Amino acid sequence: MARAAIATKTKKKPADFKRPKRKVGRRAAPAANVTSVGITSRRINLLEQSLLQDKAGAAQLTHRRQALPELLQQAGHYNAHVRQRALQGIKELATQETAANLRANASVLLERFLPTLLDEEAVVREAAVQAWKAMLPVLRTVLAPFATLVATYLCSGLTHLQVGVRQDALKAIGELVDEAPELLREDAGREPLARLLENFRDLICAAQTQGIRMMNTYDLLLGTDSSSKTEGRKKNSHKAKQKSKKVKAPSGALALRFAALKVLHKLLLSVSTGRNDKIGVGMGTQSASVPTTKTLLLYPVPQLVTTSMLAAASVTTSSGVKASASWQEKVRALLPALLELWLECLEGSVDALSDVHVEHMKYIVECTTAVVGANTELLNLDADDAKKDEFFQAALKLREELLAPECFPMLPSASAALAAAADGSGALSRWHGMNAALAKLACEYLRLPALMRGSGKDVPPSETLEQRVCSYVVTTLTKYKETPELRAVASMQNVLQPLLEVVALILASAVRRSNDPASEAKTAAERTLLLETVTQFYVLCTPKSVSFRSCTAFVVEQLEIALRGQQRQSQKLAWPMVMEWVVCLADLLGQLDSQHMELGRRSLLALISVLKQLPVEYASGDKMDSVLTNLSAFFDLAAVPSTSMTEDEKQRMLARTRFDALGAADQLAFVALVYHLPRYPVSLLRALASCCKSPRIYCEAKSFLVDILFQRRDVVDLAHIVSFLVSTALASVEATPHQQRQQLQLVDHVCRTFVAMNLGNSLPKILAPTLAKTQAREELNSMELHTLVLLYRTCVSSATTRNVEIHLQRSDIPTEMERELVSLCVKILTNSSSSLSSEQSTTPEEVDAREQEQRLVEACVSTLVIGETNIFASFLDELLEVQQQVLALTRNLLVLQALVRSTSLTGAIRRHQSHVEHLLHSMEQQYASEDDIVQLVRRLRGDLELLAAGRLSADDSK
């Protein structure tokens, strides 16, 4: 009974839902399927909808369809990425072809843009620096009124608490100095520039560089991604770092000081050499313009362009000191900071210095040189004042530390030097660049006797320092001269240019010390050694290299000094060395390009100056032959590579710059060099003839070349001159009217030159075969016919003489030339009569052709006038030949009628009137049945009667 009760007991079923217990005072919960109808909103400020803006009239748009006003508005947005994209858009506008439109909005643009350089976010500042770099070339011409504003923002960036802001401000200043250095040098004024230099001093000092390194949101995002990657790299390279020697690397604070030093170096160089660069540019501009040929041929004295190798000394003039006293006062305070940074770099072994340390140590030396050179007057003190002057003591301390025998020259040990050379020679070039900067600093100190007296320590005398400088220059150039691999290093220019400047400074100081007879022999020996070393290096450089151009600039400078004739005999240059330079200068002509045309112009003037004073014994020889060979290759426009040349020789020949690559003014200037050559080989004359035949050479240069050879005809064979002139006149020309007019002007100039040569009856005999061969060609155009007529007229004019009674005598002209000339005149006049009597021309081409035919007819008529006694009777016989068709005879009668009515042939027709009447009578009898011919003959007889009456009255009036 119990078991049955248990078995029949049922299990409790779960409930479908939980019934909530309601409490008093509580709000009932909403059901699960109830939709919430609550609304949340946020207020935004929308000035204008972008879809409704009309941007069709915008001057510039980015690829995102954003104009400049919208970008400037977004540059102040609260979101950093929006500001970044706005700055990227401004950069895009600055790189477009219509970027000049930004100049009209320069005021608003700078007002909105400059604060972004000091933005708290690194991504924004990076975009701002890139936009600043792109805007500077566009806004450079309109930045002057805003120079103070720009300098103020840059000073604010240099004094910012964040290290990143200071670093980006340095980048902005560096871009500004590279693109527009005059903005800080001149436009900003003395006070902003002085504040800027003072801020640089604070950055270089060790105590002032401990700023705040702020890690913002965007830096954190970048840092988390890169941290995991760098950990793996560190683990993989841990073993390699243990094996290699540790090189001293700059710390974080030192890296900022190095960055400030690099920008300060740029700024000081631009400030100290700005005035001298202006002078050099002005002189170079004057030398490039060649207004007339007389200016080229008559150089009273050598006029060469001077460079600014001695630029540092010119800032010590009275006006210069007054104009730049404020910034000079601020740069004096840089010396202690520079010395402190130098000593900090030298802590430890010299071999442990990294390339970064060596590079910035060079900047320290060059900044010191600029500061000392800008304040030379304040360093010429007596012993008592020098002890009290802080600036003098700082300069003296720098001399003791930088120019000590153990510091100059400063090179790594032998093993380290060999390793650097095997590693590509870049590091070794940096070491030599720093030592060259130390040599320049030594030259500045040698100009200041007060600093070379000593300071109570064991300081070497000035003679020892000068000997060390000369020895270092000679040793370094000799080392680079011995190995072509070292000369081919890309960083060679960083060594060579300072070395050449050091040589120029030593030579200039030798001129100042030449008043001392005791040291004159020693100075002359040092001068000769330095110049010979530079010359040996110069002749080994390839003309396309940067080293060759640097040596060329140095050579031009020395020639300008020596060829004035104002120095003593011991200071003049030796002619064998000068001839080595002349060969290199002539070789430079074949390597000119648009970027280095100023150097080419200076080299041209140097060549002219040397050739004007060239001794007779140097007019011949291997050196002059090499010069003439280079000139022939420069002027030869028809040269093509021969099959016997190798591929390298063909490539070098095709890569050479030729005369036709120059502009109009430069062509006229370089042609002047031909006048001063001592002799003219056949190859050079052939090359000059190719220039006169080329349509790429301007007509003024061709005419000038003809004048030069005419003036130098005493040193040129007559046959060569005649061949040159004939080939110039008979050159083929393109079919354009402008080219044809220029060629006819040149032919007329050649004809006047032939007449001025006074060849007499020899000229027709010389030119007769050439003219006959040219005339025998078929289908001669009007310009070629005009050229033949002018040359025939020149032959007749050269052979024609007049007696006292002004009656023409018969010229001694070859009979074949007379026949050819008569046939040519008849052909031209008969063919031109139909075209001249046609309808009026309408198109410009028809007008040009008509004018050219009229000039051709006038040339034929003038030829008939000049050669009347020789060819006029024969011309009439051939023109009125009876055995002709009626149509041709009618045309010839019309030609004769036009000639009879021509005023220029009045005298010739009157003197041959009986012969004309006889020809007309024969024609009238032969063609009595032809009414047109009979009427024309009657008209001609009437014209002859009127001409006879008019001529008699004209003779009475003479």
C-alpha cells in the first residue's frame, strides 16, 4: 500500500514565467517587447554644408575638392588628424602649377599656418614642416613684410618646453635658410636675428637642453607598434654588437644640440657671406651680357669675375659693423658654448668618435671661424686689454684647444684610417673635411697677431702653425692625387673646396707679408709649392667632375689676381703652370651645361685675358695644340663618331657640349675667344665653318665670326678665308621665311667682306668654278638664286674700276662667268615678271614670297647696273633673241619695258639705246604679222624717246 502511494506521486512542473513581486511605491518594470521612444541629441556648429558650396570658381583645389579658405579653417581644428590633413592639403596646393595664387593670400596664410609649427601633436608639426618646405619657393618673393612675424614664431619654437617642438622648429629654420636666407639675414632686422642667435646659444649649452619630452596620444600609438618590432631586432643583433667595437654615439640631449648646431652653422654662413655673395652675383651678371662686338674685341684690361673666397674679411668695414652690430654682439656669446660642445665631443679616444661626431665637430670649427671673422676688429687688442676682454679670452682658449699640435691635424690611428678607406672612403673624407675647416680657422687666427702671441702656455708660434697648415694641404692633395678611387669618392668635394679656400687664404696672407724682405723667399717657395700641388691635382680630374669645376673656380680667381700686373715679379705666375691651366679651361668648354654656365663665362674671360698676354714662345707647342683641339671639338657641329672609335670614345664624343647648345648672348661672347687665338689650323676653320652653316647658330654670332676672321686675315691663309666665306654664303637653309631672311643678311655681310678684302680681278677667277657648279644644279629656290646673284654682283664690283671721269671701264671677268651671269639674270627676270603681275597676295606666305621675289629682282637690276660694260649688251641680246616663241617673246618685251621704266637703269638704257632700237627693229621685221609684238615694240620706242628726252635734261642738271 505504501509502494503504490509513492509510485503514483507526480513531479512538479516548471512555471512558464516568473511572476514578479510588486512592492508598494515602486514603478512597474517595462515589458521586454516594449520599444524605447526616447531621443538623445548633441549640438554641432555647421557653418555651411559642403554639398551646397559652389567651388567652380576656386583658383585651386586639392584632390579632396578643398580650397584654401577651407584648409585654413581646418588648420585650427580641435582634432589633430584634421589639422594634419589640412596642412597636407596646403602642401598639395603649393606644389600645383597654379601655386602662385598663394601669394595673394600670404597674409592670411601665414597667420593661420605659423601656429601649426608649434602644435602639441608631433604628426601635425611634421605635416607643417613639410608644407613649410613646399610653400617657401612660392612665397619667397612676398615674405619680406612678414619677416618679423616669422622670426617671432621661430624664436617661440626654439624656447618651447617640449623637445619635439624645438626639434621641428630647427627643421623649419633649416628649410628657411636653405630657400630664403635673406629673410632672416636682412628682412627680419637686427633685433629678431639677435634673439634667434641667443636662442641657439641656449640650445647648444648643456644646461639648457633638458626640456620636457611629452608623449601624446599619437606618439603612443606609434610607440606601441614599433616597440615589439625593435625588441626582436635587438635580440638578433646582440651577438654582432658584442663582437664589433662600440662607437661613441650621441645621447638624446646631445642629438638635440647637434641638430641646433647644424642649423646654426647654416645661419651663420648665410649671415656672414650674404653681402659678398651679392657683390659676386652682380659682377657675374654684368659679365654674362655682351651688348656689342666692339666690347668683346676691345678689352683694355682683364675683366674677370671674382669669387667670395675671402668673404669673411669684408664684414669688418665701418658700414658693415654698424649695420650688423647687434647680431655680431650675440654671436660672441657663442664661443664658450662651442668650446664646451667641442670638449664634450672629444671625451675619450679619437678612434671612438662616430661619423656624426666628426661631422658636427666640423660645424663647430666653421661656426667658430664665422664668429672670429665677423669680429676681427675686437680681437686686435694690446696685452693689457686682452686679459680683461672675455671674448678675446674665449677666442684664445678655442685656439689652444682646436689648433693644438695634437688636435690639428686630427686623424684616427693607422688601422682605423685603413678600415675607413676600405669601407668606402666616406668616413676618411669627413675627417679631412674637419681638418680643412681647422686649417681655415688657423688662417683666420694668423691674420690676428694678438691671438698668436700666446697665453702663458706652451703655444706654438705662428710660423709653426702656418707650416702645419701648408704641410697638411700638400699632404692631403698628394694623397688624393695618387689614387683615382679617392678622387672619385662622392664626398671628395667636402674636402677639396675647403682646401682650395685655405690655399687662397694663405696666398692672400703671403701678399700682405711680402713687405718683409727676410720672409719673401720663404713665402715665394710656399706659394709655388701650393700652386704646383693644386695644378697636379687639377690636371688629373675629369672635366665632368665636381672637383674639376672647383679647381677651375680657384684657377680663375688666381688668374684674376696675377694677370692684372699689379704684383711683384716674385708673385707672378709661371707661364708653364698657366699653360696647364689654359688646357683645362679649354677642356671645360666641352663640358658646359645650363647649371654651370656662369663658371663657363668666367673661364672664357680668363682664357681671353691669358691669350692677350701670351708670350710668343707659348703660341706653339703641345699645350697650345691641345687648346686648339678642344676648341675645334667645341665649335665643330658636323662631327660624327667614326667607325674606328670604341664605344666609350663615341659616348664621350656625343656627351660633349657644343657651341650650338649656348644661348644668343653666350654664343656672341664665346665667339670673341676666336679673335685672340694665336693661330688658326685648318681643323678649327672647318669647325667654325660648320657653325656658320648651322641654323642653330644665331645670325649675330655668324656675322661676328666673319668679322673676326677678316680682322685676323694676316695670320690666316687667303685660300682658307675664301673657302670659309664661300661655304658660309652657300650654306643650305630651312624653308622658313625667318631663316631665309637671316641667311640673306649673312650673305650680304659676306659679300661686303669680299669687297673689303680688295682682291680685285682675282675674286671672279677664284669664285667662277664654284658659282658655275652651284648654278648648274636643278630646281634652285629663290633664296639660292638670290645668293648667287649677290656673289656674282660682288665679283663684278670687286673687278670693276672707275677712272677720273667717272666712266666705267670694262672689268676683267672670265667669259664663262659673264655668260652664266647673263643667263641667270634673264632667267630670274623672266620668271619673276609673271608672278609680280599676278593678283594681290592674301596669305602671309604669299606676301613673304612676293617680297622675296621683289628683293631678288632688285638685286638683279643692281647687278646689271654694276656690270653694265660687261654684261648689259649680252643681256639685251639674250633677252630679245629672235628665235623664240611668240608667248616667250611677248613676256621678254614686257620685262624690257619694265627695265626701261626703271629709274636705276636709266643711264644704262640711254647709253645702249641704239642697240636696243636695232634689236626692236629686227624683231618688228621678223614678227610683223603678230599684233601683240608690234604694239609692244611701238610702246618701247615711245618709252625710249621719252627716256632720251628725260636723260638729256638729267645730264644737264648734273
